[in-house]
Amino acid sequence: MTLRIGNASGFYGDRFDAMREMLTGGDLDVLTGDYLAELTMLILGRDRLKDPGAGYARTFLRQLEDCLGLAHERGVKIVTNAGGLNPAGLADAVRALADRLGIPVRVAHVEGDDLTSAFPGSLAAHAYLGGFGIAACLRAGADVVVTGRVTDAALVTGPAAAHFGWKETDHDRLAGAVVAGHVLECGAQATGGNYAFFRDGDVRRPGFPLAELHEDGGCVITKHPGTGGFVDIGTVTAQLLYETAGARYAGPDVTARLDTVRLGQDGPDRVRIEGVRGQAPPPTLKVGLNRLGGFRGEVVFVLTGLDIEAKAALVREQMEPALGKAADVRWELVRTDRPDAPSEETASALLRLVVRDPDQEVVGRALSGAAVELALASYPGFHVLAPPGKGSPYGVFEDVYVPHGAVDHVAVLHDGRRVPVPPAHDTAVLDPVPEPRLPESLPSGPTRHAPLGLVAGARSGDKGGNANVGVWARTDDAWRWLTHELTADRFQQLIPESRELPVTRHVLPNLRALNFVVEGILGAGVAARHRFDPQAKALGEWLRSRHLDIPEALL
């Protein structure tokens, strides 16, 4: 007995027609959509400040207007976290849409994640719930289930638990579903999108993934026939490493052991996942706190031609009097210029000034006025990329943890009944996993100074203020070299901005992978835009571009 679960959204703003594509491209039992991220919760929180009836992903409603009839005709259940900060409001909107279209669907929702009132000063504080509220809704006959903040993988564990009759203590089965859900959650990232070796296939318009999930928790990751992109061990490995840390991948339903995952190619565009072991979940739930941190202003000065460093020093000195009151001032000179450049753009460097302060005036008119006044009185060739603005609000994200019993997890069924979802009874503290035995190192031989990316893939992402970089080898010999060469110390040498930060390396031999967690590199999270790449999306590609002495036998 196989449960076919597809994905049609990896974030709020993903490809609009993916829902129709997934419903018409092949057989499905359940279609999921992930619309939430740390930054999305902040955006929805600001929406709710303006309109208490807002707070959910409106795109989902527009997609349903086109596709609800298709899903009903084909018997496909829809499960989504598009409810955001207002799952009840979205559920009501879906019912109204269904009534208007004359489609008899049963709509349920899950609530209890909202803990904002318990954290004064927060714009939105939401616990990451598990999948058993979703399961309760589906078991009662719901056709559409809307949630707020659940874990991304819960969109799969919930339908799987409902379909197969799993209990809270079926840790291995639930862990398999968590792994499947983690692969699906980011949509086309599992089918060649954002993939290090993107030239291995046609990724101009990758399709969306689906999992053929089995009763024992194993699955096959694939996609509908004829859709773009490709699914292989590398694309699945990359997504498994995305936004994870060590061997334990903890959630409210179960802790999945990523070091037990085994992958195998099961045919074209089919990757089998098996062997996943699970353990009891931790005794606490993660809560994502979003709050407004203040206001942010930015000016990017363009420096062209000769004397780049001196020009930068001049404008910094000229701007200094206007910056004295600001709480946080950051200058960054990006040397995109080249000598004897064939175009003005390639002869130019960018000097980026970012100012943050609780007072909008400090980062708005005071900053913009000082920058504009220099237009005829600064370095030769003075201009900026865009006129300075009035200063925009920025958010700060942090995570805290509460006991399972601190939330009132409730499944609100399609007939209005409210079914409490009990907290996990069996929990376990996340003890460190013993370091696995490393493979034998490669014998010595001639080497060539070359980019790491010639022999290894990488994918990186954010978790609050931290970043992770997953690196994997494509062959056994490359793994033998990589695991001894790319230590945490070597990582810090290759990524200079990590040298003063804690860097932890986790080893996952079954995936031939190393996962590095860099603490604090993203400051207060993506909404604060602490660095050039605020979500660390390209940190892995930067690492792949760094040169090492690589054995010629691997090249």
C-alpha cells in the first residue's frame, strides 16, 4: 500500500501554476504546500497589524480558485501551512470559495501554535507543531486541511499517520516520513533546482517532487513524468542536508536519525530512501519569535576607476558626522572593479553603508540628506545605485523552547468539533551522537590546486542567526579525501568571516557528507539582513569556489 504525496509550494511566492501541474501531471493522494519561513512569519505579522483578518498566504486562495475542482474530481486531499498566523481565517475563506464555486469539500484546520500573548513585545511567537493534528482532521474526513506554524515535515507525517494508522510511538515509521517531508518541503530543490551540479540535467523549469511513501516509512522520491529537472541521489542528498545540523533531526513528532538514511537510485528520476531510524522527540517544542528590531537605511556608493580605496576613505569621512547617533553602522567595500576594464560597470566597486537604529529619523532623512548633499562635493564620479530612502523597519528572529504541554494543539474538524491533540508522552533529551569512524585516507600522490567544487557539492541555508553548509562527495574516493581534508579548522580558513565564530562539523558517512554549522554568522536572522547574503543561500557555492590541493586522481 503506497501513499503518493506531492508538493506544490516551497515558499510564499513559489511558482503559481505548480498546483495545477501537480494535480494534472499524474496520480496523487495528497498534495501539500509549504508557504512559511522565518521571514514569512514576520511579513504576515505586519499584515495582521494592518488588518486583524489577514495573516495568511493569500496566494493559496487564488491557486485554489483554479484548482479546487480538480482536486475534488481526482480525490486528492490538500494539506498546507498557508494559514500562517490565521489558520481559522483561511479555513473560513476556503469554505466561502468552495460554496461560491459549488464544490462540496470538507475543510478543517489546526490551531494552538500561536503563543504571541505569552511573549510580550513579540510581533509573532509560534510553536512548531507536529503532524498529529493534521492526521486527526484527515481521519475525520477532511478534504482540505489548513494549519498555522507546523514543522515543514508535518505536512507529510500527518497524512502518513492518518493513512497508515501510525501511533505516536512508531518512531521509525514517523522518522521515515519526516525525511520524506524534508526532501519535499522546498519543492523544486529536490528536482534539480539550486543544485550544485545543475548541468547534469535540464533545470530550466524543474518539476515539483512527490514521495511514494510505504507503510514501513520507506519511500521513493520522484516527480511526474514529462516534467522538467531530474531526481538523483545528488539532488536528494543536497536537500537532506539543507537547513539541518547533526545526525539528529529533531521535531515534535520524532527525532529522525539522518545518519541512518540510505539512498539508492531506483530508476530514472527515482531515488529510494530506506533504513531511517527514529527516536522519541525532545521534551520541548521550538517557538519562533519575531519582533520588530528597529529601522534600517542603506546607501550604496559607486566608486569607479582609479584610487578606489582613497575614494572610499573620503566618503566615509564625509558621512561620519551624520552617523554619530546611529546604534549600528556597517561599511562594506565590494571590489567588483577590474583594471583597464572594457565597461564602466566592470571598472566600478560598490561601497555599501547600512545603518540601523530604533529611531527611523536617524536612518532615514538624516542619512539620506547627508548622502545627497555630497553629490557635488565628494570623490570624482560620485553617484549611488539608488536614491536613499526613508528607512524601513526590520525584524529580529530568535528561537526559544517550551514544554510540549505549553501549547493547546487542537484539530478543528470540518463539522466544527474541536479535538485536542495530546502532547508527546515519550520524549528523550538530545544527547550528542558519538563521532563516527572515518574512512581510511587516500594514499599520498600528486595534487593540483583547484576548486573544491570539482569534487564536492554543497548546499547552504539559514536557521535564525546560524548558517549550515552541507558538503557531499560524489564518489567513495572523494569522500575518503574530503572527510580528512575539510575539517572545521580548514572550513574557517576557507571562509574568513567564520574564523571568529563557533563552527561545528557533523559527519554523515551514509550520505558521504559533512555538515557545518556556523553560529551567529547571520546576526539576528534573515529579516535583519546582517550580511550581503542574509540567508546564506550562496555560502556553499562560495565554499565550492575556494581552492585546495586536491589529489589529481580525483580530478
